[in-house]
Amino acid sequence: LGLDGRVNPVVGCLPAAIHALGEGVRTLYVPAANAAEAAWAAPEGELAVMGLDNLGALIKHLRGEEVLS
């Protein structure tokens, strides 16, 4: 996370997504740059991967003010 609220890319998103799916997580919020990688963790429909550009977008999404795509 950058000081300006940007969500920076990370290393190891695919293994983290596989583990999250195994733990029963059904929605995973990841940096937008890693969303395609994380989506490889499961067939479509088993894990919703939401790519984030900034922290503000996540807050608005969780409050129901904005929908992430």
C-alpha cells in the first residue's frame, strides 16, 4: 500500500489465492495488477477476485457506495 492509498502489485498472489480458496474464502481483494494471476486459483464462480487500484475504492465498495468490477 502506497502512502497515497495506491494498492501496489505483490509477489506470490497465486499461491495466496489457492490457499485462501482452500480456507473457504469466496471473495479475494488483490492489487489490480495481480487480479489475472489470482483468478487462476479456481474455476470461474468458485472465487471472486476483485482487483483494487486504491484503498479508497475498497472502502467505498465495502460501504456499498461503489461496485468493484
